[in-house]
Amino acid sequence: MPTYYFHLRFGPRVQLDSEGADFADLAAAKREAITSAAARISAQQHPGDDPTDWRIEIADAGGQHVATVDPSGVVAD
């Protein structure tokens, strides 16, 4: 199974995922990133928090950027 990394981007700053996780394919990795984004949005409970000031950038095992999950398109539970 391929390994994908979910890096968090806050404007110009990036928090790198050094562990990664194995997924069947990129579509499965995107689904997990969307689930993670929804959980992160739900956890932002402070007034004034902007749930859209970050992104999840998915990279493959070679470090190549393969997709971005934008929280503005994610609905939290």
C-alpha cells in the first residue's frame, strides 16, 4: 500500500507529517484527509477561530504534492 503524508499549511508555515499513513490509493487518502479536516473544524470552538485559515496538503512517499484538502469545502459533523 502506498504511504501518504498529511502536511498542515497555515499560510506560509507548514507543519510536516513525518509519520505518514498507508492507504489503498489516493482516493482513500483524500477521504481520510476530509474526515480529519471535519474533526479539526469541529474542535475549533473558540469565538473568532477561522476554520479556513489552513489546508491539508497530501504528499506521496516521494514527497510529491498530490492533493490539497481545503476546509472551506468540508462540512463538520
